[in-house]
Amino acid sequence: MDHAHLRALAAVVREGSFDKAAAALHVTPSAISQRIKALESRIGRLLLQRGTPTTATPDGQILVQLAEQTALLEHDALARLGVGGESLALASIAVAVNHDSLATWFLDAIVRFAADGSATLDLQSEDQDHTIGLLRSGAVLAAVTARAEPVQGCRIHPLGSMDYAATCSPAFFERYFSRGVNATSLAQAPVLVFNRKDAMQARFVQKILGDAPWQPPVWWLPSARAFVRAALAGLGWTMNPLPLVQDHIDRGELVVLRPRMREEAALYWQHWRMQSETMERLTDAVLAASAALRSR
């Protein structure tokens, strides 16, 4: 298979459209279309689902994985051979990271990895329950995920757990929960929710209410750090990762709704199996950063 055709396929899936893929590869959209048609003709299968965004078919996912892995292995080989010298372009690794890890410890992993200077990361932020879909589709080579079972063809490394507590400002607690955290107060108190995929607040409430319906006022707020600021400002209560809010709790700026009720989200690092020195360095950096967080 022609590597240019594989790169075109991977770029369309990564960028989500033919036009954006063309811009990323510095060619025309017509050239991208011709390469995809040639590859589909060569394989005899439909490889892309045209839409917004354009996505890979199950057969296309296999070739996207091949394209991304081949590009990284090629870069590692050229670097070991010394071909290209300083003109050798940096490798770019597509990685999916859950929002709260990106807001807390993952930047430390990036800094550790960047010290080598041989590659950059193309980060995609997603809920920890959904990063696995990006890995499975071939859109990324590695992911921080809540999935304990490895994707076929991947290696998995436990990262420990991220602890969450339901928190709000003291004034908010006094207004809505002074008579207890119960069905009545939870129905009236506004809640902060990241997006439609964020089920953590609902799981907390389910432990209290069981299967009873829960339809509170909702602030949709897709930012982990904005969550903290909104909670401090008294907009609502939410499940916040303790690494982000422990200092605020210690200073009395936030209070915990139910001190003994905490959510523990186990996290894992999964990446495609390949003999890549760059991926090994990234994995070492991720494991070291997560271990440093647990030791604090």
C-alpha cells in the first residue's frame, strides 16, 4: 500500500474532513480524494463514512491504525539512523486524555516527555469513559481511560485512581442543604455538569435517591477549572477532582456535601503495541507523572 494514501486516510479521520486533511498535508482536497479512492480501490472496501465529521469504517480503522503506527516507527528509524539530522520533522503522537487528568497531572507528563525534544503530542480531551472510543477507532495511538480491559492490540498500564468529592461553597450549602442532602434539596439545588457524557453527578445522586427521578436545574460547563471557579462562586454543586479542590476545602472555601461519599475513578494508560522508542518514552513520562500525583 502507498504510504501517501495511508497518510491521507489517517489525516481525514484525524481532522474530520477532506478539506482540513488537505490543509494539514499541504495538498489539494482533490489530491486527498484521489488518494482515498485509490486506497479503497486497492483494498476493495469502503474506508470512510462521509459526514460531519468524516469517520473511518471498521475496515478503515484498521488502516488508520497502520498509518499512525507506521509514521511513528518510520520517524524512530530515521532518528536512529541519523537521517535528516536537525531537519528531521518532529513526530506527532495523537493522544486522548480525560478532562480532569489534563487539568491536574497530565501536564507534568507532557513536560517530562518534552525534555527529549523528539516529538510533540496532538491531544484530544474527552470524558474518561469515552477516550477508549478514540483509541479503538484509530484516531489516537494512546489514551488515558477508565476502561480496565485492553483494546485488542493494545498494552495497558494502571495509573491509580482519581478521587472526586461533591462540593459547593459554604453559602450554597447553607441555602440548599442546611436541612440535609436529600431528595428535596437535590431536586432544588443547581448542579454543574461538564457535558451530556458526564454521569458522575448522577451516580452520586443515585447512591442517595436510588432509582428515584432526579431533574435539578443544570449549569452545563465544559471546563474542569471553570467547575472549581463556579463552585467557589456559588453557582452550584458538583463532583470535583480532589487534586483541584483539596486546598479550597482545607481553607473552608468549599464544603463537602457527604464527606464519606466519594467517587473513585480508576484510570489506565492504553497504547497500541509497537516497538517504538518514542512511545516508550511517552509511557514512562505518563507513569512517572501519575505516580507523583499519588505520592502527594
